[in-house]
Amino acid sequence: MSAAGTSAPSRLSRSRAVGRGGVLGGIVTLLLIWLVAYPNIFVLGDSVLEGGSFTLEFYQRFAESRSEREALWNSIWISAASVFFSGVIGIPLAFLFSRYEFPGRAILGGLVSLPVLLPPLVGVIAFLFLYGESGFLARIVQGLLGMERPPWRLTGPWAILLVHSYTMYVYFFLFVSAGLARLDRGYAEASAALGASRVSTFRRVTLPMLGPAIAGAALLVFMTSMGSFSAPYIFGGGFRVLTTQIYVSKLNGDLAIAAVETVILAAVSIAFLAGLQYYEEKQTFTGAGKGMLGGSERIRKGRRTTLTLSAAAWALTIFLLLPHAMVLLVSFVPEGTWTIELFPPEYSVRNYVSLFSESEMLTPIVNSLQMATIATFANVVLAFAAAYLIVRGKFKGRRLLGALIVLPWALPGTVLAMALATTFNQNQPLAGRFLLIGSFAILPLAYFIRNIPLVTRAAMTSFRQFDPSLEEASASLGAGWPTTMRRVALPLVLPGLAAGALLAFVTALGEFVASILLYTHRTRPISVAILSELRAFDFGGAAAYGVFLIALMAVVFLLGYGKVSNGPGV
Amino acid sequence: MLQLEALEKRFGSTVAVDQLSLELPEGEFLSLLGPSGCGKTTTLRMIAGFETPTSGRILVGGKDITRLPPQKRGMGMVFQNYALFPHLNVYENVAYGLKARGAPAAEIPKKVADSLARVDLAGYDNRSVQALSGGQQQRVALARALAPEPPLLLLDEPLSNLDAALRERTRDELRILLKKVGITSIFVTHDQEEAFALSDRIAVMRAGKLQQLDTPEALYRTPVNPFVASFVGRANFLSAQVVSRDGNEGLVEVGESARWRVRLHAGASDRVSVMARPEALTLRSAGAGAASEGLRGRVLDRRFAGSTTVYRVETLGKEIIVSIPGHGGSYEGEVLITAQQDPPLHAFADQS
């Protein structure tokens, strides 16, 4: 591929063949270094510099503080436990939906994948409404037993774990489903033909081949849990994890410690992303042979078994989606009317009316729509250029560019927010630093950076799917580079790019983790508004916002774009 | 029309095209023929502008275009997979080059219609290119390449994606069409039959080097080396001893008693490798015993092939092919092989 010759004419020819690709590649790479990599240097700097000189004092303080060590340990064990419980739900579910045929299989399969698309904060309030101390379930128990006080409080590590496994099982479900779909039926048949029983076929053929899929999902869940902020923030109570610790340190103005915490969180996340990529490569290896039978035949059982399976799947789906249905229910309850009754005594659309009529409530929606639009537009432009360069480019920095593209995935939202907060808090144009904190620009910038991997990977998939000779054909017919891009590449990449962009748009619309650290009152987004409604005990208002976000998600999903893979976003 | 001057392309340490020079007159159909990896496609891509030569020059009409990007070269190209734009219909595909080259909007519909009519696809304007058969797609690709009336047409194995039956018919149609248009063309193929059927001249390439550039007949009758001889048509090789020399000609002794007249090639010492086309040899029965002049061999089998009869004969520990016109007798067992000098026999330096 790349010419290794170092003679002058060879170098000349290489740069010519690349044409504008080289120049554009340089611009895009620099832009990404500036926005994705560069800000992290200031966080790192803040963690080891005091008054301009190097010190490890802050790390020492971190290591010596009991609460800091506890937060790190909590983050790790909560993540490990989340992996376990998500797997326990997600893997059997994948087998159920991949291996058995029953009425409603296709629809339910789509529905159970939904939680991953929901904004994390909406998922969290859904749990609050269902399992919280004043939630639906607590009321039932309280009513049945005639208790004076709620039977439990939804708080602490178990509450976090509940939310995590409830939303993150989807990763196991999707990965293992995909693994099963790829798994060649031929292997199973060969194994059976060799005399293996069903149990030993499963143990010795199916499971080992699913290994990479399961490992990939486990790493993704671990990473997502490490970076999870919404659940520990709302339900944590006195339970500390790294992400909430960063938030608290920053609020307290202890920026050096916040920087140390951020560096440690980022380090753990990057280590796991590296592991994830290793397994991703392994996974694509599975069943990559030619001429294999795709997927496996679904088993049809007798009528009774089928009915039982169908009922079980429905029940499971309803159970998994119940929290989200609660959001819908609560959104129709006027403020202050639902007190001790089992079901709300009154329903109205008042919450929705005030959502769109009271400027105080409408502002966050307008803000979020504006900021998400700007961010998504920037994402589309960058993704098109970057995907083109990575897939088609011949310049030397391709690997670097590819790494910069996935870096935002490795960095939890809290880390990104801290990096932006420490970099763009002063005006030094020559150092590439501008005063953006407190301005309108900072949140769109954060959304843009967080969604770079999602949109770019969608565009890359599309670029990989069309033959480079189409571009050559266009050139040979006399079209210049801009015309080729506009008339050939763009129309062919558009479907994938649009899918990625829509998903990025709704993700940005409900973004919470980075927003909470960077917003100002004037630019407060929907997620922050939901939080303040919760704080004011206006659950109806919070739920109405939630339904608005869920509805937009559903639209995206129904448009058939549910298949674009989502990155860790909790 | 087109000149390649010491064209060279290296990918890292591998030399894809090595000091290639050739000249293509106006209106000629030239094939680049060779096994895969011989550099023929790389050469075509350099002419088209998709690859930049490491050194050397490409001239069109005396003008140096080596550094010109593809879109400014004005060449037509038909790709191996046709590279039709899947999101555009037949009309839009053919009109693409006209629009890109800035043809007046009013003229485009007529030019597209003419191009489609020329490839027998009139009325297919609104069809999706993905709904067409392979042969039709190939013709759309040709119409699209020819529509802007390029001075030079480049074809990258455009027949290789068609099935065998269609390939032959399409090949003949292509020949007729391109002769009618009278366009200068370069055709890349690894199929000798295709090259023979279409070309005025053929450039045989191997490992990046031009072996021989000649008419199909000359390649067949007077190959310059054993590679060309065996790549173009069938060739028998037998080792022999030079008995006498007379300029380029010479007499060699093959086996014990056969003496054949050959053309001596450069580097041929006393020990040579004689190349004989199957029809340059003939057979006689050895049983009669009288004339023993000839190379002794043994018939392995015979196969009737219509206009000829093909014998597999074992001689000097090797297996050779002898092709005799018509029903070609019915030789069996021991035979004598004699040379009839047409096409001529060649003696190359012995490779062993």
C-alpha cells in the first residue's frame, strides 16, 4: 500500500496520488487533535502541576484519602457486578430470540433493544417512578401491607446495579444475538453428525464461538458502567463512585483532585477500550469463511411450548419496559395530585401544555434542539471527511486519525467535560484555547465531540460498502474531486450518514453527563431541566420531558435506523 | 497518439512496471496481455491517471500528461466491474461525463440517445442500472465511456465478468462497434484468445516488463522468447544441439537423427531449446522402416478437433502436441516426428 521507497520521485508521486486527500487529512487530523486529544493534556497538567512545577502530591492525596480509594473501588466492583447481572439477563434473552420461533418474536426483539437508545437520565427517572420510595411498586406494597411509610428506599449500590443491569443487558443481547446469527449452522450440524449430544455441542462448539461476542459485551458494559454518571448521581446517596466524585470535587473547587480523578477514570476506560478493540477484531474472525450458511434455523416447538415461550417473552419484555411505561403514566399526572393513592386520581395533558407554553419550561427544549442541531451538523461534515480519509485515504496519518475518531468513546462524558472545562476557560488563541466556558458554544462542542465516533463509524461503513472504482469512473468521465464527492460519494454515503446523524441528534438532545458540568442557566438543556423538575418534586414535568425524548427516540427507531450501533453513552 | 516513455512504477520494493516504452498510433486497438501481476493493469491505471508513475513519461499527441489528474485527461474508461453509478439510472449514467465535461445542456439528450442506440440500448433511459443483466451493464459502461467522444478508450478486462457464452458474442460486438467508432483503444486482458480477436497489436508483458509488441500473427509465428511462445498459443519445447549456423538461421539435431531448420535467437549457444508450434510438426509411421530420418516418438492418444486432429506424443522423455490438418491419419504406437517449417521453428537459449 504505502510506498516504502524514500527516493525523491517516489515521495513526489505519493503526495500527488493523494491530491487534496493529504491536505484535508492534515486539516481533519489537526482539528481532532485540538478538540479530542489536546484538552486532556490540560487535565493531566492540572493533576501534576502546582504553581507551574511538577508534583505528585495530588496523586498522593488521592491514594491516601479513604473516600477516594473507596470511590475507585466502588466504581470497579459496581462495573464488574453490572457485567454479571447484565449478562444474566442479556445472554438467555439472546438465545430465546435467536433460537426459537414464536408469535411476536420480531417486534419483541426490537422492543427489548430499546433501553439502550434511551437517554440515561430518562432511564433513571423511569426507575424512580417505578421502584423509588414513592414509586408505583412501593405504593402497591405499602397499600397491601397497610404500612405507614414506604417499604424501601431506592438508594445505594443496589439501586445503581438495578439500573445498570436493566439498561446494559442490551449490549449482551445485541452482541450475542449477532454472534448467534453469524455462527454457522454448519458447525453445529458437523458436531451433531460427529455424534455429539446437544449439550456437548453447545458446550464445545457454540459457547467457544460465542466467546468473543460475550467478552466484547462484557468489556463494553464494564466501560459504560465505569463512566456511568446518571444512576450514581441520582441514586447513589452516600455511595461514591469516580464520576460523581469528579463532579463533587469540581463543585467544591478542588480542581487538582478532580483532575487526578479524571485521569484515573480515563486511564481505566482507555485500557478497557483497547481490550474491546482486540476482541472486536477477534469477533469479526468468527465465521468469516466463505460459503457458510448464515444464521441458524429457528427451532419451532409444539404449540404448547410455543405459547409458553411467547408468553414468557411478552412477560419479560413488559417487565423490562415497564419503567419506561411509568414515565408515560406519570407525565399525565398533574403536579401535586397523586399523593397516597395506588393509581393517579386525575389525568390531564397539563404537563405537556406547560412544557410548550411556559417559557421557563420551553427554553430547555429550544436550547437542546438548537445545540443538538449545531452539533449534529458539525458531526456530519466531519464524519464525511474523516470517513473518506480513513477508508479511501492514502496519507500516512490514517491510523492516527482512526485512533482519534474512537478516542471520545474511551473517555466518559465526565472526563470530556472536565477536559473542556480546563482547556476552554481562558483566552489564549495562540495556544488554541478560547474562553468558551459560560458561553453558548461549549455544550454543542461537547455534544459534537461525544458523537464523533458514532457518526463517523456510520459513514465509514457506507464508504466501505461502495467500490472505489466508482470514484475513478467519475474522475475518468471528467468530474473533478468536488463533483465526484457531491454527485457520487455523498449520495451513496447519505443513508448511513443520515442514520448516524439522527441517532447523534437524539443522543445530543438528551445528553446529561457532560451537560451537568458545563451548562449555564441560559443554556440549560432538557436533561438539566428534568433534574431541576425532580428536585422541585414536579415529577409530571420531568416525565413530560422524558416522554418528549422517548418519542423522538421512537421516531428514529421506527425510521428503521435502530441498527446503527450505539457507543457507551451512560 | 499515445507514447509511453520508460514508464516505471514501484510499490515499495516491488517493481510493478519496469521501464515500459511503447507507441500507439491513432485508431489502433492495442491489447496489454499477460498473466496476473504482470503490470498490465497498473500500466492502464497510469495511463488513466489513477496511479502516478515513479518515473517515465506519458504523452498524448506529443503533450506530456504524466502529472495530469484523471479528470483532465479526457480519456474514456470501461472498468472490470463496470463501475456504473448505482444511484443513477441508465440515462444519468451516460449523461454524467457529458455534464462533467461541460457539454451544452441542450445537446446532452441527443448525445445520450445516440450513445445508447450505438450499443443497442435505445429506450433503456429510465432503467435502474442494477436491474440490468451483466451484458447490458457492460454496454451501458461502454456507452458512458464513449459518450463524451474521448480520443482514447481504456478497457480493463471488461469481458471477464461475463459468462463464457456471452463473452464471445460481446467480444465480437465490441470489435465491430469500436472499429465503426474508429477510436484508439487500449485493452487489458489475460486471455490470449480475447486479445487475438480484438487487437491490431498486442503488448505481451511479464513481471512488469514488455516482452514483445507485435501483431497477433507475428507474436504467434515469431515469438521473441520462450515466455511469449508459450503464453501466446501452444508451444512444444525440445532440447537440441546446434549443428550449423548461417546468420539467424541454423540447423539443429533433435534426438538421434532428426535435423531441423530453425531461427536462432540471441544467446543461443550450442545447446538450445527448440520451440515448435503443434502444426509445425507432423507424423509418419515408423513401422515402414525405410526412411529413419525423424524424431522417434510414441503416440499416447489422438483427439479429433474438427479442422485438425491433435496427437499427444511422447518423445525424448517429454510429452508434445502435434496437430495435423483434417482427420490427420490414424497413427498409433511408434511414430517419426518431422518438422514442416510453417510456422517456423525457433531455437532459444537452453533454460535448463
